[in-house]
Amino acid sequence: MSSFGGPGGGQKVFKPTPPERGSFPLDHDGECKAVMTSYLRCLRSHRGMNDPECRGLSKSYLQCRMERYVPMP
């Protein structure tokens, strides 16, 4: 019998689990590297601010990765 504030506090410990392997499309082969480089250059030129121009490049990069995604069996 445990009371409020007692050992453990009645809180459940939540342990996060990583996503399944292959659930997010990584660019291992560098097929989208040119777009990524443009995005990083844009961020540097705007002093790290996510300018609308940079957001468009980010969207292009993620779109490139999604188009080349092949799910793992």
C-alpha cells in the first residue's frame, strides 16, 4: 500500500522506442545531396533563420527522399 508521495510515486515509467528500421527514408546513396547542400547553404546565408526560400528547399529535399524511398520487407 503506497501513499501519495511514497516510493515510486505511482508514476509509470515510459521508455520510448525507436521507429521501425526503414520507416523513415534516409539518403544513404546521396541521391538528394545536391538539394540538401542548397538547403544548408541557404540556412547559412540567412544566419540559421528558416526563411521562406529555405523552407522551399527543405520541402524539395524531403520530397526527393520520399520519391526515392523503397520500403524494407
